Amino acid sequence: MSTLLKVVDLKKYFPVRGGMFHRVVAHVKAVDGVSFELKKGRTLGLVGESGCGKSTLGRAVLRLHEPTSGQIILNGDDLMTLDRQALTAHRRQMQIIFQDPYASLSPRRTIAQTIQEPLDVHKIGTPREREKKVEELLDVVGLRKQVLSRYPHEFSGGQRQRIGIARSLALNPNFIVADEPVSALDVSVQSQVLNLIARLQREHGISFLFISHDLAVIQHVSDDVGVMYLGRLVELASADDLYRQPRHPYTKALMSAIPVPDPNKKSKRIILSGDVPSPMNPPPGCPFHTRCPDAMPRCKEALPPRINVGSEDRPHFVDCHLFAEESAT
Amino acid sequence: MSSGHTAPLLSVRNLVVEFSTRYGPVRAVDDISFDVYPNETVGIVGESGCGKTVTGLTLLRLIPMPPGRIVQGSIEFDGRDLTKLSEKDLQEMRGSDISMIFQEPMTALNPVFSVGNQMIDVLRRHKNLTRGQARELAINMLDTVGIPAPRKRIDEYPHQMSGGMRQRVMIAMALSCGPKLLIADEPTTALDVTTQAQVMEQIVKLQDEFHMSMILVTHDLGVVAESCDRAIVMYCGNIIETAAIDDLFHKPQHPYTRGLLDSIPRIREERITELPIIRGMVPDLLHLPDGCRFADRCPRATAECRQDKPVVKIDPVTGNGVACYHPMG
Amino acid sequence: MSSVAPEQVVDQTVVNDGSADRESIWAKAVYKLRRDRLGMIGLSVVLLYFIVALGVWLGIWATQWGDVEGPKWAPMSSEYWFGTNIIGQDIFARAIYSTKTAFEVGLVVAVLSTIIGALLGALAGFFSGTWIDEIILWFKGVLDSIPFYLFVAAVAFALSGNPYAMHIAMVSTFWTTTGRLVRGEVIKLKNFEFVEAARAIGVPQVTIIFRHILPNTFHILLVQATIVFVAAIKSEVILSFLGLGVQDGVSWGLMIAESTQEVLAGFFSNFVWASVFLFGLVMAFNMFSDALQDALDPRKVASE
């Protein structure tokens, strides 16, 4: 299985300006050195709570937020080295689905215009061919073509999400970033949209970077999963391995916190103390040590190394000092 | 679960709440009846538009009237019918007998006043205390809800606190006068999963300490499973099922409840390829069908279902009820 | 036991158009506007004025506004409905003609200043924080700090003789409020996901501004245009006093300015009628503008 996307040490810092002269006084370290690989036709789930940087990461990978440093190698080309024109051409390969169905469609444009726009921008086919393609796309996502001349406000949240998905498919991308695509939808609609996304992946072989805070959703859609905390990936493994045997203390706490819709399964909660530190001032050493139930003195001093507790061909990466000791012996 | 021997704390009968819109009147709550007993937690569950939030707000008459109005029905609390109380009497009750907490702590707290200020305000309104006494009581409450360094925090402003902390402040405010009933409207939806766990634990602990009943309005079945004794499921303004929590989750009777439970993504032992769904969409409140409102989406619907709307039939033995001609299980 | 139906079955019907919150901002606005009595009265009066102006423009009536043929200071009669002024011109005809002038000034200034304000505001907002924004803001600040009438006088002097001096001066200062409002709205809009979506597709920035962002500011632009229209007409009155008003033709402002001497001599007809006409249009337009603003305000609670 070949690698479609390789992200190396990606960082995105937002400058914070203050003082009388609007000088940069600090940085919000939204993404603080993230590396991972995405294989062709697979889905990498990115899970974490608000403020962990997952949404920023999703956008940085597409250069919608300009990364501060790092490499983004898509099909062999480092996106960071491309000029504007080349980047625009590469955009055909990578697209995005947004979280908010109410803000992701242009209110004053019909959905036909919205879905067709990517084709117009990249001048694909004749106008007649583009119209046909739009109809096909609507069909793929389960909407009738009679609705083409309508405006976004005439649709429900679930339908708007489908329109957004149709738009993202227009250019036949290899890779789609799905940023919390079902979080804003009602529960009974979520499963419909999730099934659609899964089907699209099977039928078109698209790779997804699926971002969500919902561990159950992530398990359903992902082949591999990365857990983020305060701008860093703390654990990265195949979905099966992660859910069966989470290693990082944060992952364990996260999994235990999910309310299970079963009154008999009252899980033993790992309650974390304190609040998430500010990304402007991440704690020294391991970012999680301030809340970690297993923190050791070393955790305050140095960033934990990335340890592979799995095997060579089925890696399970954990960024944690607890495992460094084990592997050192 | 209390049944029949103790008198209910709150008794809602045949409540109808209507909103006038330019297309005609819309019944957000269409003839619902339920009871809440002392020391129990009742969940009101459903998706957006089902009427659960309107129900919660109507109990304290917080719905703006116009455009809303209570067409019929009674809300008996402590021997008085809340629908007939004057605004003055209601204000005395709000905060001291019945309290409410909301979803968005940022908008529920006034950003220009310190937290302490707002809490002291509530306390002095309902109890005869000096400023100093109220302040001490407020600090105590903050400590009880698990806010560290309460003596310092009491003078902070909402924006200086995290979402979880603000929510806890709101809980502290709501409980400071020792109400008999707490209405919580999606109290943890806006919070992260790990914070959610903290806050829900806090609420349940306080409920025990204060011998309070709680109505938990939410769409999150996981939260309901973990904290409620009973639950009421609403759909399109009607109650379609009410049951003890174990029964609701393990032996749901209404096809909608069953469909909802099945379609929620949850962490499973084995991954599945396709999530079960409830097909179709929630009907428009302006164009409700005759008969059962779920019939269009129900796999068990018959002609009878489409003709006459089923009403809730309570089983005298279990106390559970369902509005369905073909209940399951 | 829920059925796993193919996606196609799910969305066979589009949501009813009749649903209460599935309406565009404009449809809702029209509905609210029609129920606003004051607003509708205002609109009707404005339309009436507009028809009058149209007639003048087409040469249907008031063509003899400039003729000096009547006796000076004739009283109101069937021949001269409002009487005549100091040099014997028909006040009624002049008042009617001035309606065209008023609309001319109002429309030209409103449309041009709105366009300029929209363009500069959108650029400043979209590129906020960069040098483009800084320059436009600086420019705006400079214009805002010059007293209006001084500025107009300077422009009129610089372009002396040019019949559009006044219009140019007005447009140069009135665009700033629109610009500020549009800038604020664009700053808000550019963070919306549909703008990110356009960037993700590769839409060039300028196209994003015109295709996606500006159309969402039209409700602001419309209200601002009506406000500027009224401001232009009112400003013209003062400018006429300063001799900087319309140079060819007549306006209410000019009539009022001319009438100062007549009033001192005890003849009020010129003054009164020009004022009444002016007041009527301004008041009506203000009422309509307020109603329009209320109708387009997305946050107003509908108390229907």
C-alpha cells in the first residue's frame, strides 16, 4: 500500500499581538510538530478535544492556513515548496468537507453554482459537460436534480452536508479532509451521512483525513487513528489496536470519559484533574503532564520520544516517557 | 423509582405550547403529560425540533409570549399551577424552588459582571442575607462545585474562565438557593468529553447532597444512560415513550427509540461496515401528517397508524408507557 | 430493527418552501416591510415624488420653471398655484422641478458612494491587517476628519465651474460610512467556511470577494444607500446657502436660499413651499429607511 500523504514535523503558530505597537508578544502553538503518513485508500482518523489543534492541522495540510514550518508531501510533491499557481493546480487532488452545514455553502449562490464552481475554476470540460457532472454528483449523494436551482437556506442540515460532499467530489480528489462532518447534525442524520462517506471511500478509493472529537464516530470510519493533545500527536495506531489497547494515559482517559448509551456499562471513569493548559503557554516537557495521573518527574523536563510499541509493519506509536523506560531496557 | 406512593413533585398535564409564525400556528409541544418525583432524575430526550427545549423552558415560563403561548394544560408544582401564576410569583420561585441551567455558559452569564457579583445577586434576591454573608455562601458553593481557589475565582469574569468552569459556576448559581427541582437544558453539549464527565459527575453528586430532582433535557443518549432514572422520548412535539432507564435502553418499545439507539455510533467490539439508519427526515412542524407522526419513517407502520395518532398507554405494572399501535419487544 | 435503506430513498423531497425558517433574508424582509405601516406610507410617498421627478425629467410638466413671466410676488392663485417669487417665476413649477434635482443629487451620490464604499470596504476588510487595509483606513480617517463643508467648498473651488463639483465632493465623503460598515461585515464573513471552501477549490481572491462575499453585504448596502440619499439632499440645502449648490437648474435648497430676502420682506410662499416639499421627501424616505433596516435585520425578534 503506497503512501499518499506524508506530513513531517508540521507546525502552525499563530502570532498574538499586543501592546501599543501591535508587536508579536506570544504565539498560539496550535500545531506543534506533527508527523504522520496516510496510505492510499485508507482513512486516518484524527481525534482530540477542542483546542487540541486537529482542525488547524486539517487546514494546514491543505495550506488553507499557511503552516509555519514542516513538510507536506502529497504524491511525491512537497506542497510547501509550490508557488501559487502550482498549488492551485494541486488543489484538484485534495479537498475538504466542513463541519458547519450552515456556514459552508455560499448563501447567495444556488447549489448548482456551488457544486460546479470547482469545475469552472479549473476549467474542466465544456459547460454542458460540467452541468452533467453536477447532476451526477447530486445523484451520488442522494439528492434529486430538481433541487439544483435552489439556495442553501432551503435545505436541512443533513442535506447541506451532502451538498458540501458533492462539491468536494467534483474534482475527483485523491484525498479529502473531513473536518467534523457530522458533529453538527442530529443523531439520526449522522448515521446517514457517515454511511455515505464510507460508501464513497469504498467506491472511489479516496483517502480521508477524518477529524472528530467523537471517538465512536472515529472508530466507525477510520483505519488508523491519531490522538491529539495541545498541538501534538500523542498516540498513533491502527484503529483496532488503539481501541483494544490504548496506551497513552490521555487516550485512556478520553475513552473512559465517553458516556455509553447503556446503563449497565457504567465505566470506571478516569477523571482528569484541572483544565487544558493554554496553547499559548504549553507546559514544559510533555504537554499532558499537568493532568496526567501517571506523571513522573521526567515528564516535566523533556518532551517524550515517539516509541513504537507495536511492530515494524503494524506500528503503534506512543509519545510517552512511560514507554521509553520499557524500551530502553 | 417511586411509583404511586409518594406524590409527584412536578405534574404536567396536557400541555400545549404554540408559536404563531407567518405561516400559521406551530405546536412545538403538543399535549404532553408527565410527572417528576422527589429525588429522581428524568431525562427528556429527542432530536432538534422535538420540543424538549421548549418543554424545559415552559416549565419556568421562560418562553417569550408572544410569539409563544400556552394554549392549554397545567403544570403542578408543590400544589400550585405554574401556568396560572403571576410574573411576580414566578420570579420568586425561579432560582429558589426551581432552577435552570443552560447549554451555553458564555451567554447565560453576564460578561460585564464578575462571577461573584452575579452569584451574590441571586442569593440576596431569594434570601435575607447581608453582602458579606452572601459572599461567603457563594465561595462555599464554588468550592462545592469543584472550582479550585474559590476565594480568588469569585472575583473573576466569565471570559477568564474555561467552558467547564463557567458551567460549574452556572451550576453553583442554580443550586445556591437549594431548589427542589433543577432543569438542565443540554448542560454538557458545549463541553469537551473529558470536561463533560467532570461536570456530570459534579451534578449527580450535588443532586444527592441537596436531595434535588432533576429534569435533564438532552439529545445525548449516553449522558441519559449514565445519569437518569427514567427517560421520556419526544418526537415532533409528542411524547412517544417513557420508561425506566434500564427498560428504555434494553427493551425499547417505540420503533423510533429503537432506531435512535441503533443508529448512534458507539464503540463496538467489531467494526461494522454500515450503520443502521432511520430513513427519511423529521416532518415539518407546519405540515404534520394525520395519524402517527413517525409513520412515514417507520418500518412497522400500517394503515391504522396513518389514520389515528396513537396516544401514550401506560403499563400499570411497570409504569412505562409508549404511544404506538405496534410496539416492539 | 431500523431499515437500512439506500441513500436515494432518503432525500426524495426537498424541504417545504413553506417552512418558517427556510426563507431567504429578502423574502422575510419583504414580508416584514409590507406589515410595517409607517414604512409603507413612507415608501408610497417616496414613489409619488419619484413619479413627479420622472415627469419633469421626461419634460411632461414644470418645463416653465425658469421663465420670468409673472408679476413679482403674486399671491397664490389659480394661475400660479403657489404664487411667484421675487423675479416673477412660478414657485409651484420650481418646486416641482426641484423634485427632479433632488432625486438626481440623491441617486447619483447614493449610488456612487455606495459603490465606492463597498469596493474599498471589501478590500480593506478582506485584506485587513495588511498594508491595503492600512492605506484605505488612513484615507478614510483623513476624509472623516475634514469638516464636511470646508471640504466641499475646497472641492467646489478646485473644480469651479464644473456642474458636478458638488456631487463629487459629496461622494468623496459619504462613502466612508458605507466603507466602514462593509469592512466590518467582510471581516466577519471572510472567516466563514464557505470562503474557506472557495479557497480550497482554488478560487482567486478577487473573485472570492466579488462572487462570495460582497453579495452577502447587499442588505447593508441597501440601507446605507437610502441613508446617504437623504443626507445628500439635506446637505444640498446648506450648500445652496453657500452658493455651492446646483449651478444649473433649481433645487429646494436654492429656493430656500433665495427666499431669505423675500422672507425679510414678508413674503413666505417661496420658503414655505420649498421647505414643505423638502421635509416631505426627507421624512418619508427616513420612515422607509427605518422600516427597511428593521426588515433586513436578521436578529430582530419577530413579534407577529
